[in-house]
Amino acid sequence: MEEVARVVPAPADMGTAVIGVPEGDDLTLGLRLESVMEGVLVSGVVRGTAVGECVRCLDPVSQQVTVRVQELFAYPERAQAAEESGDEDAEDEPVLVDDQADIEPAVRDSLVTALPFQPLCRPDCPGLCSVCGARLADDPDHHHDLVDPRWSALQTMLEDSSVSDETKES
Ligand SMILES: [Zn+2]
Ligand SMILES: [Zn+2]
């Protein structure tokens, strides 16, 4: 058994279209490599900082992600033997290549799953005004008066009328 603590530059595509760990940024690995009968079991924790944009207001979002990874890498002889014996699952199982375990796919899978599907700068982000695009968080009372002259004529009529809201709805 061996323990590995290492900081590595993130490979490309560590995330989704909206949020992810930028290529070259630090990924901190804390891994344990265990020799088991079939091969080497790699397990541990990977940490990085994902950056993206709030889907509502487009402000930058940055959040730390910590994911667990666990993957068994078979010895090449074992994998080959399993394949030859007709074990169909063996084909998809990761294999040690020149005594190296490529954990990148496992890290990517865990990381992408852990990232928010729709990142938000804060849970109650009010987003942008649908009319002018202003940030509603800066101006919660923000609203637009109807400026179209045809509508303003109608508005005057409504304001002048003594009809209450209740009767208007029915
Ligand atoms: Zn936001
Ligand atoms: Zn507006």
C-alpha cells in the first residue's frame, strides 16, 4: 500500500459547459494505491476550484469541489485472461499500462457529477431584468412603466375607472 499526495495541473475539460476547473489550475490529489489480487485499487480525494458563470445573472461563480474517486486497475495479464475467458465486463475495466494507472477519466466523471448543473452566484439570485438586462440584485425595486402610447392610453382608462381589481378579474 502506498499513499500519494500531489498537486497537478488540471487537464482539459474538467467540468461542464457552464462550470469547471480551468485547464492548468491546481488539482490536489490525496490517493491511496493498494495492491489487491486483481490489480491496484486507487482511491482517495481530489480537490479543485471550479469557476463558471451564474446562469441567472452571469456573474462569475467560483466554488471549491472535493470529490472521492475509486477505481480498480487490473494487471494487464489478468485483464487479458479475463477477456479470453469470455468475461464481457473485462473489456471496459481500466488496466495498468506500463505500471501506470490513468485516473483522469475517473476524476473527470466524479468531478462533473459533483458540479452544479445550473451554477448560481447565490441560491436566491434574482437574475437579470427581462426588459433591460439590469442586475436585479443591485436594484430589487426595479420595474418598467409601460411607455408604448397605445398602452399608456389604456392604462389611463384603467386608472380612471372605479372598477376594483376583483371585478376586473371575473
Ligand atoms: Zn447570480
Ligand atoms: Zn429593467
